Amino acid sequence: MAKPITKIEQPTLTEKEMQQRSLEKVIKDVADNAEGIQQTIQLLQELHNSGVLEAVKALFEAKEKITKIAVGQLLNPPVTRAINNVMAAAEALTELDPEMTKKLTGSVVKGLKKAEEDIENNTQVGILDLLKALRDPDINRAMGFSLRFLKGMGEGLKD
């Protein structure tokens, strides 16, 4: 009777055989993805021709210096205040009704157009014109809106 197999020997590959297998895998991957590789080469050539590739390379080579400059700029008080202001404005915008914001910005645009027309026509406004304007429903609506806006703003400033 034959002896039972107790040990399985794995074939050991030489360095050259491992390189040959790796090379075959790379060749297979290139063959499978030929179109994508060709497009990538074309893209790299365009980036090289336009000088962008060299700029990106220089950017990566100088990454430490650029990072120090960027962090230094971010720590400047004016930049920090600007970032804080943008965050506060974004927070305030989340509390506004989008339809009201749209209506308000549309009204502002329309008002600016009317004001521009009066500037072009060099229209003079007298005291009687102001008194008549208070009876105009559109002006009265805007005045009421402005007064309530100022009231709410004043209440907010008190806190």
C-alpha cells in the first residue's frame, strides 16, 4: 500500500517567473482596457501641451509650502471673519421660506428697474408727490412691509 500524503508542497516561483506572471497580468489589463488607456494618454498629452500638467506637477512638488501658505491665510482674522459670516448667512438662509425669498428678490429687482427709469428721466419728487404716494396701494404695501421689517430687526437687535 502507498503511504498517505501528509504534506503538500507548494511550487516555489523564481523571481523571473513572478515577473513574467505580473507582466502577463499587466498585458491582459491593458488589452481589456485599451480604449480607456488611449483616452487617458490623449488627455495627458493635451494637459502637457497646454502646460497644465507641468503646473500640476509643480503644485505637487511644492505642496508643503502651499499648505503652509493656505493655512496661514485661513488663520488671518479677516479670512476667519469672512468664513464665519458665510456660515452665519447660510444658517440664516435655512430659516427663510424659499417662496418668500423668491418673491422678495423679484420685488427688489422690479423696484430697482422702476428706480432706474426715474433716474434716466431725471424725475423730481416734491412733498405733494410724497403725500400722494402714501395713498398708492403698492407704495403703502412696501412701506408697511418696511416698517414691520424694521420693527422685527429692532427686536432682534435688542436680544
